[in-house]
Amino acid sequence: MTPTINELIEKIIANNPNADVDLVWLAYEFAEKAHAEAKRFSGENYIYHPLRTAMTLAEMKLPIPLIIAGLLHDVPEDTDYTINDIKKNFGKDIANMVAGITKLGKIKYRGVERYVENLRKMFIAMAADLRVIVIKFADRLDNLNTLDVHPPHKQTRIAKESLEIYAPIANRLGMGELKGQLEDAAFPYVYPKEYEWVRELVSDTLETKQKHLKGVIRSTKQELKKHKIDYISVHGRTKHMYSLYKKLIRYDKDISRIYDLVAIRIIVKNIADCYTVLGIIHNKFKPIKGRIKDYIAQPKPNGYKSLHTTAFCPDFKEIIEFQARTEEMHWEAEFGIAAHWHYDEEGSVQPDKHLEWVKELANIQKEIATKEKFLESLETLKIDLFQNRIFVFTPKGDVIDLPEEATPIDFAYYVHTDIGNKCSGVKINDEIASLDTKLNNGDVVEIIIDKKRKNPSSDWLKFAKTRHARNKIKNTIKTNRLK
Ligand code: MN
């Protein structure tokens, strides 16, 4: 569905009644004129694509400069107008964003080459200005949604790239909603058979579940009112198809073992209410053992916060997941790093310094000056950035964020290079373990050091997972050999 410019403006004003929308109008007129002669592959007027892209950004309540850059994003690439024309009319900041998007678009390689080059450009663009990536996501989402007019080889390429590069990055930036939308739009093109299988598998289950969900929502609301909890909303959400598919694979394709096919989200006013809600639910429905997760006290590495619990609702003979969160947490869970940008209407948005990962990005970017270098480090990079993360603890209770399958060696080097180099053993949850043990979420890890030790063991490279640890091991061995 293509919005009109009026609908876009209405959306912006609905989100921010004081918004100055004059420049949005001008940008629309500018883009429409620039693309006037052009049709998209489907035969529709070209301007519809930037309009839908801008609408996606407006729905995320993003600042006006991003929405304008969304409207203008294909102008330099596809029309006679240049970045300079954009700069003259809309200023340097918007022109820079559009230039960033244009650069990302120009990738001529094929196959692995293309993949690597694409990933490298994404990292460089991200380190420079994260807003560019978010606009690119919105652009890509519309390309995916209008993919059916293209020949099959092009469909597969674009969809695969979205699944392998765009969605994981969106995930790492905490943009759950966008990640889900990108994946679901790409899924049928990349894995058509699997997509059909999941669709058929859930069609019956889902219908019954959604009917039951309505009932559970009703009785949850009553229960909250009874306990005088002034909730903001109680609503259902259905799991995205692709993430369901991946979960099914992990659960022997047994859909009866997947409890969060549908879930109930309870949005409340403050953190204390989140915990009260959890108590109310456990009092009303029987919680399932081992399914209570406190992501408020221990957020996920991408910043996700919520309380989760799964409970049995006897009236409907249904096991349902409940998620309690504040409005701010909800916003962050859906839009991640971009959730904070709408507070900052004026200034340009710098990468969020609080995100360890974003800091890391700037360093990686420096190291991957050449494509060869990048290819070399690609495997460990993918592990560092795209895998799911685990939390482990130091004996003092500090939380350390590592990729899945990380070992005590990764932990040791994360804490300090010296701890890594002098590592001679490890206690995991108070028990001696070997250094190649894969760490699990929640493990308490204590590194035993040998003060006399000078060199790390090159054997560690066989099981060290993170780029950081691997680099430190290699470098220390190299420098000590030269001494
Ligand atoms: Mn585009």
C-alpha cells in the first residue's frame, strides 16, 4: 500500500505535533520532479518507492531529516540531479546521508566477492553514520515487498542478501521489528519449500491459538484491573514466520514444543508494575518451570528488556508466553538503536556510545582497510557480530557479553590481555573445567592464573572463538618470539 504525501505528513504530525513539515513537502516535490520520467520495473511511478520508504521511517517516529533523506535516497543514483543539488536545497546533513545510501547501492561484485564487499561497506557506513543503515533497511524492505516483478535470479540474490546481511545487522542494532519484517519478506524467496511447510504447519494451530489468545487477553485485563494495575495496553503478538522456522529446526520440527507462537504483551507504566504483573500472572495461571526470564535485571546484549514467563491457562487448555515491559522498553525492543533518535530532533545522531558493539565497529572498520584483510577476518567477524550472545559472570558479578560457544579463553582475554596470557586453568561455577569448555548463559567463570607464565598456548587458537582473543594470542606469540 502506497501512502500519499498527505498521509506521510499526517503521520509525522501525529507523532510530533510541533514538527516543521515544510521541508518534507519540498523534498517530496523535489524527488517527484527528479523521478518524473522514471517508472519502476513494475511499471508504477518511481516516486511511490521513496514514499513508502519514507513512511516506514515515519512509522518508527524517526526525526524529519531521516524521513527527508528517505524521500531523496534514489535521486543521485537514478536522476540527473546530484548530491550537490540536494546539499543546496536541503543542507549538508541530509546530503551526507543520501550520499551514504548511494555509496551502499553501488556494489558490482557477484557471489562471495559481492557478499564480502557488501558487508564491508555496511560496516564502514555504520561506523560513519548509523542513520544511513536504517534508511537502507527501509529502502530494502520496500524492495523486498515489491520483489515479485523481478526475474527469479534477482529475487533470490536480493532476498538472500537481506537474510544474510541486513537482518542480522538489524538484529544486532536491537531493531526487532524491522529484522522480523526483512526476514519474513525474504523467507519465501530464499527457502520457498520451507516457507510453504511452515505456513501449512501453523495455519491450523495458529487459528485456534489466536482465538484462545483473545480469551486470555480478556481475563488478563480483568485480573490486572482487579489488582488496580493501570496498564497501557495488553495485546497479542504472533511470532514472525522466519524466526519460527529457525526455532522449529532447533526443536526437532515439533510445533507442540514451541510456546511463544503467540504471546501476550503487557505494557505498563513503570518497572515496579512489570514485576507486579508477573506476580499476578503466576497467581492466576500456573507458570511452567524454567521459563521465567528476567531480561530487565539482565538485558540481552542487544539491549532487549522485558520480563518473560510462560504459563498454562486452564480455561483454554493453552500454554502462553507473557511479556511484561514498560512503554520505553517496548519501543526499544521494536526499534532498537533508533528508538532514542526521536528525542534528538535537531542534531545529527552519533553512534550510541553505550553499545559496546557499536564501539567495536569503529575499530573493526579501521582494521579492514583492504578487502583481503577483511576476507581473512570474515569468519571470526561473523561469529563476533552475528551469532547469538551469551552472558557470563565474573566471580564479582560483572556481566560479560560473549558470542555463543565462546570458551574460557575468550572470557579471559575479554577481561584483560594479561589474564589471557597468564591463564592456566578455569573454574566454571566453582568447578575445575578444561579451557576448551563451551560457556553457557549464566556461568560464573573464574580464571586461574599462573604469574610466571609468559606465552599463551598456540593450541588455544583451536577453540578461541572471538576475534579479540585470537588476535591477542597471535600477537603475543609473535612479539615474544622476537624478544
Ligand atoms: Mn531505493
